[in-house]
Amino acid sequence: MSLAAPTTSTQNATIDALVYALPLSPYVSVANSMSVASASNVFATNTFVHVTALANASSRTVVLPNTDTLYSAALLDLSAGDVVRELRRFYVFKPFYDLYGNNVCSIGTVTNSIAGKYLIQYRPSNAGCDLIPEASDGYAGTISLPTVYGQILLRIEVFNSSDVDHIVSTIQPHFTTKHSFVRCPSTHIRPTQ
């Protein structure tokens, strides 16, 4: 009796574990810090958690944070459908990451994105940005993530210390995400109960 050679070598299994599992640890770390930072101490997806003070050298929620930047973050869950996000006009940079930490798309004043609503959707075979409003069904653009779960890390540059109170009280509360069940394709992965 002969035993067939395994189809996956130990080396390939190790590589796969490093490529696909290792990036999940920082994602979980951010998720945990976001639940502690939220007012209710409850983990929530598609909801922004705002940092209301400037970072310093000891801050570790973001690796190497800018000390002139206020951060807001949201963990995305597209398993129930697409999400709509609105971009307002001020100096902001908003990268969208997939579950593995890959920057899929960035919008904001740095990339000359227009103000308006952006559709965030799960599209495993066609990830990226479509920032042409005419091609986005009335949205300012469409962000397609290759994974059902992802993250937004919104950054607002603070030009002087008096800006912090204004940003925290006036600007950060306007960052929201909303589910858009109008365009929920059957290809979405639903969590099992």
C-alpha cells in the first residue's frame, strides 16, 4: 500500500498561514481598541469611533500615528449589504482597507475626491475605486472591497491646537455610515447563526 504525497507541503501551509492569518491579528487589535474607545464599550461594525485627542509617541492604536491628526475609524461589515458613506469638504484623507490590511481605495481632499455619498460594496473579483460619478448610479463614487469585512481609517489634519475642539464638536459627529439594501446582490456572504 502506497501513501500519496500530500498536496500541500508544510512550507506552503506555513506560507499560507503567514499570508492569510497574520494580518488578522492587527485587525482584531484595532477592533478591540475601538470597542474600548466607544462610549458604550460595545463592539459595533459600520459605526465610527472617534479619537478626540491628538496622538503622541506612546499612542499605539495606529502604528506610527501623525501627531497633527485626529483619527476616526470604522470596521466595515458588508455581509448584510452595501454601505453608503458621505464625504464632506475639509482637509481629510480616508483610506479603505480590506480584512488583510491592503489599502483598496483612498478618497479625500488629498486625492481630489468630490464631496458626496460613496457606495461601499463587496466585490471579490473587481476591488478598487470607481470615482467617476456618472458611472456610479448617482453616487460620487464606488469603493469595492475584495473581502466582506474591512476598515476605514479617517484622518483629519489639525493645523493648530484650537482646531481640535472644533473638529471634535462639529466635524467628527457628521461621519456616519448607512446600510443601503437597495443594491444587495445575492453574492453577499451571510454569517451563519
